[in-house]
Amino acid sequence: MYIKRAAVIGSGTMGADIAYVIASAGIPVIVKDVQPEALNKASEHVADLFQGRVARGRMTPDDARQRQQLIRFATTDDALEDVSLAIEAVSEKMALKKQVFQELDRVLPPLAIIASNTSALSITELASVTGRPDRVAGFHFFFPAHMMKLIEVISGRETSRETVSTLRQFAEEIRKIPVSVKECPGFVVNRILMASMAEVLRFQYETGISYQEIDQAITKAGLAPMGPFVLGDALGLDVALEVARTLTEAYGNRFKPGRQLEELVEQGHLGLKAKKGFYSY
């Protein structure tokens, strides 16, 4: 199956990044959100990304303008009537994602694929609220999506081989590297990442060493391109907390989120998007 037109449902930073990636590959894409102000922010973010490529000499102004025009922003379902692939990128809450999947199942063409950008939730459970479980899969980008090359393609219990094949081909068309993953809480990368985050939060709490010192130690040792606290702020601490809770429920207390993370989220300090998290911005 060839993806002629895609859609991204949810226009946060990740949703806008995904739309940018798709349009950059020359594929038309709809960004749908119920909040016009969110779409306006997404449009500005996409424009900044294209302008950045022009400024670095990676794209001509005309090419950037043509690719940017491949993105259409919409608040209504009728914009999705000829979409071949819809990628859900809303908050990491199962109830909300199920609601989105039910609505997509109702409005999309019968052969369209519904994919989730979920970090950790069950694809089989998401598929269960649709009438096309064979055409439902995970399609997990990593933050920031316009830079990170990897995409996890996750099969649910009933996901067809054709769906996985189509998504792998689409990932390559948008210049990403797909890896097929069997369904389990956290999949591969986030299961490893969140175990590391839980341990480093415990270490910080026990020792009192500052977030900055730990981040610097990790980056200077070449263990990662950015420290865990910088990464957490970039991902969104609310997202990190939801994923940690999902994995704790599945695997036990080794994934239990540190109290620091819970307190910051309770205070509304969600990281970079809120201008305050582990760090202030």
C-alpha cells in the first residue's frame, strides 16, 4: 500500500515535528486539532523549522515554501476523507487515545491505517475500539522527531504483515530508520530509557547532587548526547511521568517514578514547554 496523503492528529510539538518530517519528504499531510490556537503554534513551529533549513543552506527558499504548503491545518473531520495514514500524537493517556481512535475509525477511508505515536501503551488495546484492528499499529517517533532517525513500528495482536510493511516503507520514504518491535509496555527504547531515568532520580534524591552535575557527568563521559534531566525537560515531564507509571504497573517498582518528578508535575513544571522543569528556561 502506498501512502499518498497522511494526517497527524494532535498539534503539539511532536505532532508539528512529525508533520514537518512528512512534508519535507514531499508527502501532503493534514494536521488536525480541536484547538485553533494549538494549530497556530504548530504552524509557527513548522515555519521555524523550514526557515532553519534555509538558513543553514540545506534548502532553497522556494523549495521550503513548496514543502510547507504541503501541510494543511484543520479542526474538522472532513479534512481526513482521503487520508491513507493517520498518526495519532495526542497526550499519553489511554482513554483519550481510545476516543481519538474511535473517531478516526469512523471518518477515515476503510483501507486507511491508524497508527499511534504512543511511547508505551498497548497497541492491541487501542485497536480493540476500532473495526480495523489489522490496520492499527504503533509508529513511535523519538523527540525531536525532525532530528531523530529511529522509528519503532509496533505490532498489536491483530496487526497485519501488510500494515507493518507499509509503515516500514513509509518510514524509509520520510528518511527514517524503522525497527519492528513486538508489543510490550515501553517497547524497546523507552523501557531502557525509563529504567535509567528511575535509577538516576533515585541516585539524585539519595545523594543531593545537582541535576546539572549529573547531566554534565553523563555527557562528558560520552554516555549520551544529553543528560537525563535535560532530556526529561525536552520530552515533557508529564509525558515522562505517564510512561513511568505505565511501566511501573507492568514491571514493578524498578520503574517507579522519583518523587522529584511527581512533585514537579503537580506544580505544573512540565519542562521546556512550561519554561520550568528540572531546569528553568
